Amino acid sequence: MKGAKALVFLAVLVTLSAPALAIRGSIGNGIIYIDEVLARGETKVVEKSITVNNQNNITVDIKVDAISDLKNITDVLDNEFSLEPGESRDARFKIELKGDMQLEGRIAVAFSPSDKTSGDAGVGLQSKVRISTKVDNSTSAEPNNNDKNPLPGKTTESGPASRNNPVVGMIIIAIILAIGILLYLLVTKKVR
């Protein structure tokens, strides 16, 4: 019986201490929409950004990569940098648009501790990028030098089911704690 109590106590202790050994990641753009009409033969480069936030009390290293369908059409300008505690920065990237495109890709943002001896685990988040382009066949591509500063894309914050949401974490901890208590009660009833 003492062994079962110790085991349940140890399991609860490990469960509650695990979040303290992890880096928290936060990005401001959960989804980026790009909707363009292109002239026949036109290629357009659109610059977008993802806001990366350091909500930790330590310095973190950030790595940004285009993955999936965006990999071959995206140039990540700010692909590696560090953020001090409480600091935010926009990670910029350019996407090349041409022809009729209907695709959805992702920009991955990896957070890791700058101090590799800290024992903190890193975390990765992704921003979804939805691209929809159409070709207007009534016009042909002519040089357009008026688009030096592309308009920023429509962005949305991560929803309430985000992995960074502390409420979700607390609910998971409460469920694990309830399971531990139920196991403890079942073990103590069998011993009596």
C-alpha cells in the first residue's frame, strides 16, 4: 500500500513538474491568406511576416522554415534569430506567385533555449498559409513598379484550442490528477 501511494505521488509530481521544463512558443499569425489576380504571364512576389513572441524568462533561438507546398516558392528572409525574454519580432518571408494557384502550405517556427545546458525542451509551431491566385486572361503582364511595398496579408490569431493556451494545459493536468486520484482510491480499496 505504501508503494502504491508513493507511485501515485511520484506520477503526479512528475506530471506537474514537466511543464516547467519546456519552452513556450507564441506566434501572432495562425493563418495567412494570399488572394491575388495576376495578368497572363505575370509573376508576383509578395512579402509577408509572422510575429514571433518570446513569452519565456530566458533567451530563445528561433528558426523559421517554409515546409510542404511552400518550400519551393518561398524565400525566408529572417530564418534564424534570437529573442530576449518578452521580446517580439516579425519573421519576414517572400512568396513567388505565378499562374493559377490553389495551395495551402505552412511556415514552421522552432523555439529552442539559447543556453543548451538549461535542460529546457524546445517547441515548434506552424502558421498556415493559404494561397489562391487566378489569371486574368484579358490582360497581359506589364512591368508594374508601383508594388514595392506589398500589402500585408490578412492574419488571424491562433484560436482557443491553441497549444499555447494555459487553460488547455490546466484542464489536461486536472484530468491527469483525477485519474491519479481514482487509481489511488482503487488501489486502497483493494488492499482493505
